[in-house]
Amino acid sequence: MGTGLRMIPIKGAVPESGYSWRVELPDEVPDGDGPDWPPRSILRLFENGVEIGPGYALHDEIRGCGGGRYSHWGRNLYFSTSDNSSPIENGRLYAIPVNWVNDGTRLTDEIAQEMSVQFKRRIHDDVEYAVQLTNSYLGQLSVAGLNIKGLRILELGPGVNFAPQLVLSSMGASVAVADRFIVPWNNNYHVSFYREFRERWAAELPAIDRVLRDCAYSPEAISIFANPAENLVDIPPAAFDLIISNAVLEHIYSMRAVCREMARITAPRGFNMHQVDFRDHNDFAQPLEFLIISDQEYDSQFGQSNGKRGNRLRPSETRFLFEKEGFEHLSFDVDRRCDVSYLESFLPRLRIASSRYRDWPTEELDILSGRMVFRKSG
């Protein structure tokens, strides 16, 4: 059509406050509005190919009302989703058009074409990640010597799709997922995703065939609990032989409450396997900064970000809380440690801070992520 339209996907959004999310825009996007009047931004925001807004919204309105409001301010986009869900977890694609003329033309056909290309790329990337995660889970179960058939498995915080869980269900496990904010079935996303995963996975997958046939998460394939990890009120005691999570425990509000719930719903001699990220999520390049601030300041920031900043409990603290609830610690496989140059610059600042971590040993501080395995006493 000659307009040179291109859609840039919105990636790397972080929680700002309330319903507001913030993302730093790439250099090719012109600067947005500032304190001067009139506004100069011509940015438009699309959610799954549908334009949302209004733009030029006051930041307090974005935080308090959401509903798709956004503001292009300087080098940043402050935005909310159409239904105030998390743009990280709701499975939708957010994008802005560039190289278009601000003449009021909606460019509907070109936007739809470009969003379709990006949607297919998103599905492909999600499938590739789901395949990797599924293989990782199968490897972990093999190492633990667990027979999948008949195993009762719960995953905390499963994310946008349930492919790994449905593979385990297809192999004979009784599988459930639990999340404070369960992502509902979305025909636009999930049908495309599961079809491509079905083609990618070289084995029979009756559970995925079932949800595709029903266009819904059938109870015969998977059980769903819309509960936070701190209060799994809908799950009876000793209901599961294995509880797993992947990058979830760093976002919970109370590790003590979670450990109590894990002890309550895990069967005697049952396992817990948790991949935990111990970094400050405000800036992965400076992953220990949240250890410097006071408990009061940290608690306030953690709450304002709805837990997205990351739980700063160190591995030994997490291990202690599980052991206190009757779990035996079996292993901890560290897969990421702090960059040496950053750590050397960080430690002097920590040692003079008022933080309770000021005197902690370096070998405990520099662990950034790893998989913790526990077994409940019998």
C-alpha cells in the first residue's frame, strides 16, 4: 500500500503502579510528550490488532482506571491493558505502528497483516519455549525416579498456556494448575498455539486433542484452581505427590504462607521442585540492588509492583522455611550467579547499608537462580 507501515511489538514491560505498566521504547520511535503543550506524540497502541486507548491519558488515570489508557511520555510508554490484566500473562500481543502518516487514516488492512505476522511469530516462540520446558520437566521426573502414570501433579503459576501440564496428563498423570490470575481460554491464541505444539511434539497427546476439541480446558484433561499459592483453599490436604513451579516463588507475597500450604497439600513423601529466580526484577543488570534497602521500603515497593519486583529472600531463607514445615531438602542446582564485576561494586555499598543483609556471606548473596528440590517427611 506504499505507506511503509511496520508494527513494533511491545516487549519488556514492567509494572509501574496500579494498572500501569511501563516500557522503554526503541530509538526508532520519536520522543513522546513532555511538560510542554501541545502534545507531540502520534503513537497509537494496538492489542491483538485492535486499537486501544485513549492515549494522552493522565498517568494517575492509567494507574487507577486502566482500561487501555496510555501515555507516550519521553522515551517511555505508560499503558494499561483493555481489561486491566497483566500484559505479561494474558497471552495478547501489544504493538505500535511506525512509518505511518498522521493523517487520520486507520491503516486497518496493513495493521492486520503486520499483526498477523507478529502473532504467528509469537505462537512459534511460545511453542519452542513450551517444548523446552516440557523436556526439562520430563528430565527432572526421570532423575527423581518418578513414574508419571498415576502421579498427582500440581503446577503453581503455569503462565499463558498449559502445554507441559497437558503432556504430563497425556502420559497418565493427574494434573492440576493453580494461579491467583488464571489465564482463561482464548480461542484466538490457544487454538493456534496447541495446534502448532501438537504438530511439534512427536507423540500422542490425548489431553491436548481433548482441549482442542472442546475449545476449553476440560476437567478430564486438567484441573484448574484460581487460588494464590499462599491460600490454596480449594485443594484438600495431601492431594498431590508432586508440586512444581517455574519462576513463581519470587513473586509470592508470603513465603511462610506458601510453605505451610505446600506442607498441607503435599502427600507424605511427596516432592516439591521449584525453579526460583533470586534477582531484583527492576533491573537484571543490577540484580542485587533490592538487598540494600530497608525491609519497610522493600515491602512497600514489592506491594506497589504487585510482586513483580521479585522476592528478595535468599536461598538459605527459602530452604529454612520449607524445612520448618517438615520438608527435607534434597538438592539445590544453581544455574546462574552474579557477574563478578557487578558484585565487586555492589558489596562495598551493601556492607555500609542498614539492610539486614549487610553481613551476609558473599557465596549466599551471589546466587541468582536455581532449582530447589524438597521431599515431605512421611
